[in-house]
Amino acid sequence: MAAVESGQSLEVVVSNQHGLHARPAARLVGLVNTFDARVTVTDVDTDHGPVDAGSLSMVATLNAIRGHLLRFAAEGPEAEAALAAIQDLATENFGDDEPARFPARLGAAEGDHGGSGLDVAFGPAVLASGLVDVSGYVAGDNESARLEAAVEAVAEELRRLRDASPDLAGIFEAQLALLTDRQQLKEIREVLVRGASAVNVWQLVFDRLAERFEQLHDAYQRERAQDVRAVRDRVLRHLTGTTEDSPIEIEADQPAILVVPELDAATAAMLDGQRFAGVAVRAAGATGHGVIVARSRGIPLITGIGDVDVPAGAIVAFDNRKGSFEIEPDVEQVRATIAERVAEQEEAATEAELPAVTIDGRTVAVLVNVGTVQDALAVRGAEGSGLVRTELLFGGRRTAPTVAEQVEAFRAVAAALPGKPITIRTWDVGGDKPLPFLPLDHEDNPFLGERGLRAFRRRPELLRDQLEAVRQIAAEIPVHVMFPMVTTADEVAWALDELGPRPDGLKVGIMIEVPAAALRVATLTADLDFVSIGTNDLTQYVTATDRTNPAVAALADGLDPAVLQLVDHVVRNAGVPVGVCGDLASNPQAAVILAALGVHELSAIAPQVPLVKARLRQADLRLIDTAAVLAARDGDQVRALL
């Protein structure tokens, strides 16, 4: 490839589920820095940039989410080669392997003392403040050299972690890129030469970077601020001489519970599962890299315990399924719960293909939510798909898929679930789910704006193509179709008009996600075959909490009685079968409540399908006091009633 001096450019679409966050951004930055070229990147959709494509702090905070168009420009002797390599990387999703999708223990490497993979644990509390005491640090004559030594020491630690954990290497590679980011280091060195303290400058610059991450729109990208703070603190410990060979030291004769403000990836990777029974994290959020690493190693974990006062050494217990964290619990009861969960895991694995028939003889269909063909291939025991997320199947495209392309994709999902029905949800766009081929106007409150079906009143041709694909595939396989974000009977009538004549066997339904739709469901279902409750959005709207905002995460409780009262109302008044396809359906405990309220069908994420079925088989719905559940004070009281 010939060397060039003149500027060149390249445009690519971000197809990663969570956009160009720290891990894929780190791969991009690492690639760019191998070429003798000056490369910049601009987010065309937001007009942010150009920024230095060789700086992780600049690229990762560009806020390039899924579907955005990026323009790379390059100059220098290897400009053409750099752009060609970027093109190749983009076609591979920037190397993003999405470890956040792994819900439980993946299988440990030899010598890896991981955890039990359960969602419950107990032990003496070991407290980690998460703060580095820098009060005793005294600046010297050569702060630059001291900082460079600390940075290199941390870099070596992160390289060892990266090389020892191939499945999680991307996380530590991203932290390495943050550590050695040339934009950050340039800013720090410019201040150090004026006689500043290395501790003060390092802390200030990385605190500012963490704030930039926390201001990003995407909740997953916001949690990358934890990586920034983790890198900040590791360097500060080296500068102040407070490093440890092991991330946490304990003095206990039984496995302990580590209580931390945030869990960084390095601590999670080095945590000895024989010495620690689990981790309790004060901060909310399920997609921090430390949480991902811990769960991939099978270490029991709970997040969002808040500022509860935990005495060092006190016996604590948590049950992530129930959302409970206790100080000085009934240990024998906790042991019994652990034994039950172990038995449940074993039973669920061996009986995944059996139907979910409760003790009192009620059969509940358990299906799987599908965003990719792989989701359908990976599931065990599902009786079909209760939700095919079409915006994920085609979300990386800048042009709308043709009818034929959609038919092919639906056929692939159906082939992974042979002979079983699939429920295709029409384009669900808006809020936190952009579609690049359907640009929407900026809205101050996008979750209250043109979402789901509403967005297609102005672009009906896109919906018509999708419905044509549904009609065609319905001639081959059992298919249901449902429309999202419906509020009024007029919207239902419009959607049915767009669908046109129904092929034999095609069932039609709507999502119940809006409180108004739940309350007047009887007026919406006259010409429908079913409804499916989306508990994520319904909970968000009922409790007035942004489900992507960790500051109010505790309020967004799907087991809040107000949410369950609407579920009950829908079941009693819909006049058609009612399903649930939100996160609540993936919770085995909640599944029993939903079944007791009369829900006919549950659609869960793939890993939870066997557990949901096993829990339903153990339940006697006659023993569930639904009146007490609906009259409960809050979600915690609902859990206590069970």
C-alpha cells in the first residue's frame, strides 16, 4: 500500500451494542498508535470532534453510540494503511466481545480460585474504603520521574492481569490505554514541570476524566468512569507507597464478604474465591467492569447496597435474587438458602426441557428473549421466543433492511428454535434505542417522546416493509407480531390497518408498557390475540425513574406493588392471553408472582430460562397470597411475603 502525505478519510458505522465504549475504543487507539500517521475521528451524527484517535480519553468520551456514523481522517506516511486497518477493525465490531453478556461462571482457568456462581453468600465483612490516603505525600524535586515510575509499575500489573485472563483481556487492555493515554499524560507533564505535586495533578486530571464519562448519555458508557477511578487509585497507591501484593488482606477463619464502594476489575480478577465468599458493592449498576469480571469468575455479588453502616468483622449475608443485604443474619437460614440454590441449579440444568407445570397443575409457557440468532442458539428449554428484538437484529445498519433481508433474519431465528413460535416485535426505536436509518429529532425527554410505534406514524413505509416480511415468514413458521409503546385504541387501529390481511396462523398483539395502556387495556384488545407486558418501561413510567440512572436505581423496582397492581389489572381485563417479556420474567422469584397473578407466558433471557422453569415447577400457586402482595408497602415487603 503506497505511503501518502495528503489527507484521506473513511466513514464507518458503530455497530457495537453499547457503542464505542472503553474496550473497543482501546482497541481502536492501540491500532492507530501502531501507524506513522495522524488520525482524527468525528461523530458525524452529533458533530462532535474531530478528536485525536490515538487518545483513549478523547475517543471513549466522544459518546459514539450504536448506529452513529464516524468519520476518520488521516495524514502522514502510513495514512492509507491506518485507515484500511480501521476499516477492518470496524467490520469486527472494533473487537468488542461483550463480556457483559456472560451472566454466571464461564469456567475457570486451572488454578483460578473463582466462586460458587450462586446469587447468595455470607461471611465476616471486610471493608475497603476505596479511598487512597494521600495526606502524607511530600512532593520532591523530580515529580515527573516519580510519576513515570508509578505509571510503569501499574502498567506491568495490568499487563500481568491481561495475560492471565484471556477472556477478560479487553478490560485490562482498556485500563492500560487509560493509564498511558497520551492526551492525559501530556496535560499532566505540562503541569508537573511547573513544580506541582504528582499526586495532586494525577488525581485532578483523572477526576475530571471520570466526570466526563459520567456525563455521557449511555448508562453502560457512564459506568466506565469506574475504570478511570480504578486506574487513578492504583497509581496513587504506588506514589504513596500503599500498594499490596494481594488486593485485600483478611484475618478470618471463614470466607469473607468484601464490602467496597466500587469494584474495580483488577480487584475482582485477583480476588481469591477460597478466601472470599462474595462481594457487596455500595454503588448501583450491573455493567461496571469489576462486576463483569466477578460474575465471569462465578463470585457471588450484589450491587447497590448503599451507605448502610457495616461494622468490620460483622457477619453479613446477601441474596441478590431477593435484593437483600443483612448484618448479623440467621446463619443457619442462609446456609439452607445456599443449599437450596445449589440444588436448584443442578435440577434446572438436568430438567431444562421439561415443561413448567406448577404443583397445583398450572402450565406456564417459558420462552426466550432474542436480540441475536446466538441468543436463540444458546438457550436450553425455551418453548419459543416471546420477544425478537428487531432493532438489535438490524441496529447497526445505516440503511433500512429490505423485506428479503428481514425474512432471512427471521428465518434464522426460527431455525434456531425449530418448530416453536417466535414473537416479532416491530421496530422499537427512541429513548435509549436509536436506529441509524430512522433519525429522530432531538427531544428533551426522549423516553416520553416518539418511541416505538409512535415514531413510525411519520415513516410508515419502514413499518410496512417489516410487516410484509412478517407476513411472508408467517407462511412458513408459527409467528406472532406485536407493536411496542402503544397508548391508545387509535394507535392499535392504525397498526392493524398497516398490517392488512392476516395470514392464517399469524397472531397479533401489543406491548403494555405505558400505564395508560395498562389501565384501559380492555379498550385496546378487541381485535388482538394477546398482549405482552414490558415491565422495564412500565416500571420506569409508574415509578417516574429513569432506568438508566443509577442515582434512582433503587426506586425502579419491578416488584413495587404499584407495578404489580397494573399487571393484575391487565390480566383481569385484557380478555386475551397475557405474557411478560421484561426483566421481571427472568427473575425466578418474580416469575412465581406473575404466574400467581394469572400471567400465561413468560419470556426470559436465555441463561435464566431453566431456572425460571425449575422454580415454577416447585411452586404451588394456591399458596401465594396475591391480595397481600398487591397491598404490600413496597417491593421489599413483597419479597418478604414470599
